[in-house]
Amino acid sequence: MVKKAATTAAKALTKSQILNSLAESSGVAKKDVQAVLDGLTGLISESVGRKGPGSFTIPGLCKIVVKDKPAKPARKHVWVPLVQEYRDIPAKPASKAVKVTPLKALKDMV
């Protein structure tokens, strides 16, 4: 009989666990940490929103950028090898996508 090694998969922290950890490590009240995170969220939404510059950098962690994706025209009678048949591919309208790029400091943490 072969025994399987007990694997303890680390789970991602919940929002309340993050708040508690930051409050303990910084010595600031949990309510104040919550206010800072809410302020950061609002700042990111303003920067990435329609009237903002379209990018936001969290120093040492990541850069958030809005990318414009162009419209794609419809294509008729395209061979799809997965299903072995021809299909018509509908047009896709132009859209915006959010891209998050890690910075060097974050890459060095891993």
C-alpha cells in the first residue's frame, strides 16, 4: 500500500485576513486600513476610467494599463480544425481590456 503525502495547499487570503494582517504589522487600526484600501480602489478607478490617463502604477508592485482592442470584422467560411468543419465567425466590436504588469520588485519576490 502506497501512502500519499499530505499536501496542504495554501489558500489565498480573504479580505478580512488581509485587513487584520496589515493592521497588526503596521500598528494602525483596522478601520483606518480599510479606509486606505478603499481610497486606493477609488484612485485606481479614477485613473483607469474614461476621464483618467488610462494607467496606474502601484510602486514596487504592478502597473495597471487600459488597452484598446480594435474591432474585428466578420469572417465567412473559415475552416475550424477542432470540429473539422467550416464556420462563419461573427464580427466583434471594439473594446477595452485591463492589463496588469508586474514590476521588477514583484518579480524578485517570487
